[in-house]
Amino acid sequence: DLPSEETGNLPEVTPIKLINAIPVFSALTDNEKEALAATVTVRPYRKGDIIARQGEMLPSLMIVRTGIIVRE
């Protein structure tokens, strides 16, 4: 399991650990998970940051490790 956001200081989590914690990726083989993990780019955002605008097509899959996304 991944740590929760209690203190705001979350410990580092490896991309493979994050992928293994997400049920939708459970059908992937270990090699597929490792290939996916190799493409991960970590981007920290702060409260209020805009990560995408409505109608905008994102160039890649985004996984939110912790926090809430609001559509406005």
C-alpha cells in the first residue's frame, strides 16, 4: 500500500511500486510494468495548480499519487 497524505511530506515511492499499487495495471506482466515504469516522469504540483484545461488532450497518462483533482 502507498502512504497517505497526512503530513504533506510523503516518502519517495518508486514508479514500479506505484504501478504495482494500482489495480488496473495488475493484468500487466512484470516486464510490461517495468517498461511502463521506465517512462514515468514525476511532476509535483501544488494546491491550485492547473494541470489541464477542460477539452485539452493530454499527451500521456497521468497518475495522481495523492490529492484531489477538481474540474472547473
